[in-house]
Amino acid sequence: MNKPSLITAIAVEAINELETATNYMDWLDTLSWVIKRTLADGNDHHAERLADIAQYLAGDYRETITTQAKRLNERFDAHQDNVRILKAGGAQ
């Protein structure tokens, strides 16, 4: 059985992260809908607390995907460096 290439592994990981991001956006969309309904019902205090949750989730996920994007870029860059070395005739 062939081992998947590093590029394939990076692509699969990136796709998984995008699928996770879609789920997060669905959660935030639902939370936004609930906040609107809560405001419409005159429950300002609960709407404010829900908005705090939305801000926390958005900020936390922003940090998570920033870190993951950086790690994927580093892996890809390292792979590209290895390809250049091999094309140049190997490490000296």
C-alpha cells in the first residue's frame, strides 16, 4: 500500500479544517438567530450574554485556525525546500 504524499496529507488536513470551519459558521449563524429572537422578545440581558458567547467562540476559533494555517504553511514550505534540495542534487 502506498503511503500518501505529504502534499496529500496537508490537503486532507486543510479540507478537514474547512469542514470544521463550516460547522463553526453554522453554530454562529444559529447563535445569531437566537440573539435576534431574544432581542425581539425584549430579553436584552440574555441577548447580551449570548452575544458574549458568540464573541468568545469567534475569537477562540480565530486563534485556532490562525495557528493551524501557520502550521500547514510551515509543513508545506518545508516540503517545498526538500523538493528544491532534491532537484539540486541533494544536500551538500
